[in-house]
Amino acid sequence: GQNIDQPTEMTATEGAIVQINCTYQTSGFNGLFWYQQHAGEAPTFLSYNVLDGLEEKGRFSSFLSRSKGYSYLLLKELQMKDSASYLCAVRFSGGYQKVTFGTGTKLQVIP
Amino acid sequence: GAVVSQHPSRVICKSGTSVKIECRSLDFQATTMFWYRQFPKKSLMLMATSNEGSKATYEQGVEKDKFLINHASLTLSTLTVTSAHPEDSSFYICSATSAVKGADTQYFGPGTRLTVL
């Protein structure tokens, strides 16, 4: 299987930092994506990791450990507009660049 | 750049009718397009992968005769839900990748909400 696990829901305070974790089965791993999805809208691309380490992009950073089958998305200086679902998606080797999405983590930012 | 559009954004139809959803890449040529469906509060489920000029590759459990996919050009793919039933009501989202823009990233359309009465 290609189980991708994320927490279902998280709540964090405006201005704070939150870390959203994602674990996956390592066999055939070929890249990991994070997407943001607001309710009723399509996902928007946040980050892509294929090598171990931290990728920083403004307030958002994404980390990958291939040996552990683990990634996290780090959101700093949280804003109310960051309230959304965050989807972890993994590409496994096998063609067509298709990815498998996790169930998503619904983040609620509170004042 | 990397804009993907879908039409219609919302459709309501009667049971037994067919509905066509269009997915267009507006500023790039999409070598591969994907079709997903998403149920409320659930993640995206890949239905099929479509490459221009060839037959779509369907995921296990997806009926190819019910969900017809045509990728006639490098900027257009269509999904036709044939003989729609209430259980087909869902949010359908397409995405596109481009060998030029970097085949790693999928760019998503805004989605089509289908309601079958």
C-alpha cells in the first residue's frame, strides 16, 4: 500500500508557529508535495521535496527525511488566512507523474 | 503562468443525463492531465491520468465507460460523466503538468461541483 498519514485537524493561534506532519511508506518514493486547499477551492502548490532536508519559502518551510518516510510543513507567523486544509501528496515510482494524496490536515487559526 | 481552467464551475443535472466537464491549460501545453474527485471533508482521489493523443489510464475501481476522458489537444481534456446518478455528485478537479514547466508540479483547475438530482 501507499498509506499517507496526516493529523485530521489542528488549531493554532495567530502569530504562532505550527508544524503539520506527514508519514508515508518509503517503498518507491519519488518526491513529496504540500498543497494548500481552502474550502470549496482547488489545491494550490506550496512546496516540493525530493532530497532530505529543509526547503524554506517565506513563511512556509517543508522538511523531508526519506529514510524515515517523514515530512513536515512548518508555517510561521500564522495569519487568519492560513486557515485551510493542507494536503501531503507523494509521488511513487511507476510512471505518469501521478501522486497519491493524504487525507489532509484542516488547520484552524484562531485570534 | 501555469493557469488551468475548468468549465462549468457548477452544474446541476437530472439523474440519467450526461455531463461534460472541460479542463484547459491556458498558458502552457499540458503533456499530462489528471482527473480527481473529492467528497466533502475528504482528500483527492485520482480517477484517471490522461495523455494527449492516447487513451486515459484509469485507477482501480473507476469505470472507464462511465467516466469518459478525452485529451484531444495539448490544452484540453474533457471528462464526461455518463448516465449520472446521485452518487456521482462530487467535486471534480483536474490538474495538468508540463514537461516545459517542470513535470514535477501539478497545477490544479478551480474544480467543478456536480450535483445530480
